[in-house]
Amino acid sequence: MGIVEDVIAVYFVTGEPITLRIILIITLVAIPFAAFGELVVDRVDIPYLGRKTEILLEFFVFGVLMGITEDVIAIFAATGQPITMQVVTIATLVAIPFAVFSELIVDRLDSLSYPEKKKKYC
């Protein structure tokens, strides 16, 4: 999903046609963010915060802020577009729906699929 998000951000910022070169660069940018999200963030359990607070923290910090960061890096790396307030604004507008979908919907469904995770989410 990170690749799709980055492709959308690049297109909205530059209006350039999406080429194989752009997709490859975006993929190289997205891989570390996806690995960090799946291998670190989704495995963190902060018991003293409570599950709802932990979900919101994941959404804002990792879903939104890391999504914006990934989008801005992908835009710059793929196109050389200078990082301006307009670029950050577009990256934010693209990152928020993807954060909602991935952090608040997909992760919630994932917890229903795995019984060992289900205990943490209930």
C-alpha cells in the first residue's frame, strides 16, 4: 500500500506520468518504511497506555507522520521536486486516508484473524 500511496503523491505533486523508473525508486523508498511498520511498530505493546490509546498513537505517529515522511522522500527521490509547503500539504492529504485504512481498519481486521493477537485488542 505504501507504493500506491507514494505513486499517488508523486502524481498529485508533479503531474508527471508514472514510469517504471519512478515506480522502482518509490519501491526502494517504501521498503524500509514497510519493514519498520510491520516488524517493529505492529509488534510494540505498551500496556500502561491502554489499547485504544496505543491504536491512536500508532495512527498519528506511524500512520500519518511516517506516511508524510515516506511520501515526501519518495517525491524528492523519484522526481527531484524541491520540498515545499505545497509538497508537504499534498503528502499530508494523501497520507491521512492511507493511515486510516492501514492503521485503523487493516490492523483491526488482522487482530481478528490471529487468536494470539485477539487478546491484546479486546
